[in-house]
Amino acid sequence: MTDPVTVAVDVNGADHGPAEVARGAARAAAGGVRVLLFGPAAEIGPVAEGVSVIDAPVSIAKDPDPARAVRRTPEASIVRAVAAVAAGEADALVSGGSTGAALASSLFTFKRARGVHRPALALMIPVPGHPFLLLDAGANVEVRPEHLVQFAHMGAAFMEAVGGVASPRVALLSNGTEATKGTENVVIAHASLVDAPGLNFVGNVEGFAIGTGAADVIVADGFTGNVALKVMEGSSAALLGAVRSAAMSSWRSKLGGMLLRPALRGLRNELSPEEQGGAVLLGLRKLAVVPHGSFGALGFQRAIEVAARGVREDVAGRTHARLQAAGALRRASDPAASVPDES
């Protein structure tokens, strides 16, 4: 029997407060994951078996300059949680505070995996019947073609390890399906991916094809990916709201709505971002998961479970091995990458 996975969780910055994160941690612990909560002990309160609290009340979740805040505030909860993972006290990180602080602290302490240009935020998009992985979802506003190539391989490795998809279909997000469509970076990346060893590259997909099952992994720069993500989230919320309003518009529709309620509740749950657990930061030497700060207990439970599964399936190791096998790792002569931006 393998040892239980331990996940370090930064509770500062969560919209519903530390106690709500602790409730999610309790659910994950009931499933066999050990959890270390870093945050204000007085606000976390009593915790369940399998959950420990490290009193770390200092938060930099709202700091406008995350990179500088990480460097100058070693006592911050996110910095201490990352340090615990780096020291071997935990196996992976979950942070529901500032994405920028989590990204900066992880990058400074975990370091990029050898040969990786930039880490990328990978997020499962819960489209009914056709879920897919989107990356980069906001870590890198500007990229080079070789970054997109690495994102493609990292996304494929994650879908194989965690998504359970054999030979996942990988596509580039562009404004046309032709190989010549898109920005210069997309066109160059497309040419590099066509014959990439071990990669099931299916070409470009357009925005309206998202969620149709055309690809299992969709690759974009962080600016495009983040915009696409927020458009999808906003459209989904608006559509569900419109359905709810229509169902309450008359007594007839209310009766129909009562009959449809179980199916609509299931659809709502399937579309919920909380079920996915948040974005996974790929390309570092340790695994980090970044759930949305607005998540409740369920979302944090899922984030911790995703982190634990990523450790068990050795996502970091398998990602690096795929990049190495494809010859996609950065060479010593290549220009060094700077700290990624936050979208």
C-alpha cells in the first residue's frame, strides 16, 4: 500500500473564508488525502482527522504586485505552503488566493522543470459529453511558438495521466482550420506540431468548435485562452439564467420546469467549474492546483483531489518525459524565459 499523499493548502484569499476551505479539506481527507492548511488558525477553526493547521495569518492575496510580495513576505501563507512542498513536507500545492501569487511563489521555489520554457495553467472545461483541457488559461500573456509546442505536449501528458484519455487529440486555437491561419506564432507552432513524435495533433480549431468534441486538448497563449475561458463561463451562466427565467415565466412553464428540474440540476452540476477543481500549473518540478477563489467546500475538495491524483500519477514526471521524448525541451543555447504574466 502506498503512503497517503499530503497536499499543502493556502486558505487565505478564498472568497468564502478559511472555514469553508477547511470543510473542503475535511471531505478530501475522508477520501484518504492528508491536508496541511496554511492560514489564520483562529478563522479556520476545528478541523477533521487527517487535516492539520499551520498558523499563517499573513496574506498577500490582494497585493497588486504578486512577484514582489512573494519575495518580500516570507511569512505569507502562500509562501509557507509552497516552502512546505519544496521541503518534502507535502507533495503538492493548492491555492485559492491570488493566481499571480501562487504562480510567482511556485515558480521561484519549485522552479521550472529542466528544459521547460514557461509553466502553463491547464483547466478542464466541463462541456457535457465533450470535456476538454484548455491551456494556457492565463499564465502567459505573450508566448513564442516553442512555448505553444511545449504546452501541447504537457496538455497531452496531463490528459493521459489524469484524464485517462489514450492518445488525446491536441489542437491549436485559431481563427481558421487551415495551417496558414492564425498569428505568426500559431502558424509556426502548427508546422512544428504536425510531425511531432508521439503527439496526436489534429490541427487548428476555431472558437465555435470549442466543446464539440473536436479535440481533447486545446492550446492557446494565455491571453487568448483566458479570454476564451471567461467568455465560456459568462455564456454558460447567462444561458442557465435564461433557462431559469423562462421556466418561471408562467404557470405552464413552472409546471414544465418542475418536471425538468432533476435533469436541469444534473446539467448545472455537470457545468459547474467546482467539479473540475481548478487549473493545474504544469511545467514545474512540483504540482500546483489553483482553484477559483469563489469556490465553496466542493471546489476545494475537488482541487485537493486533483492535486493528489496528479501526484499519484506522476504528472510532473510524465510531462517532462513526454517533452524529452519529443525533443521539445529547451536547449542551453535558447533564450531564457522570464517570469510569466498573470491574465
